[in-house]
Amino acid sequence: MTSPLNTTVCPRCEESTVRVMTTSPVPGKWTMYVCDTCFYSYRSTENPATTDPAAFPKEWKVDPADIPGMLAMPPVPHRRG
């Protein structure tokens, strides 16, 4: 049995800040959601490991309290010789 699609709680940070980002140009095919807290996004056609907070991998979870201290972009290492 598959889990129902989650459209209210972010699978990654578990905040209730999910909103519709966009929809398919073909009506009813898919909807894309985005979390306004951690910026995680997912389509309605993805599997529960991507869309369901209970099935989302624990090692990829994000604590919303840690977000303000995270780098906006990871540093690029210096080019080797």
C-alpha cells in the first residue's frame, strides 16, 4: 500500500510551509510543491520516500533551526595545478 501524497507538511524539514510551485502544462498530470522553510521541492508523481515525511530518509532530514547557519552555496574547492 502506498502512502497518500503529502501536500501540507514538508517531507524534509517537517514544517507546514508547503505550497504549490507550479502545475503541469497538461492539466492534471502533475503538481510541483515547494517548502518555504527549507526550499525542498517535489512533484505529485514522485514516490513516498520523496513525498511522505514518515518515509523520507532520516539521513536527509533538515532541522529548521539549523537552516539560518547553513551556507547559501557550498564553497568551490581550488583548482588543482
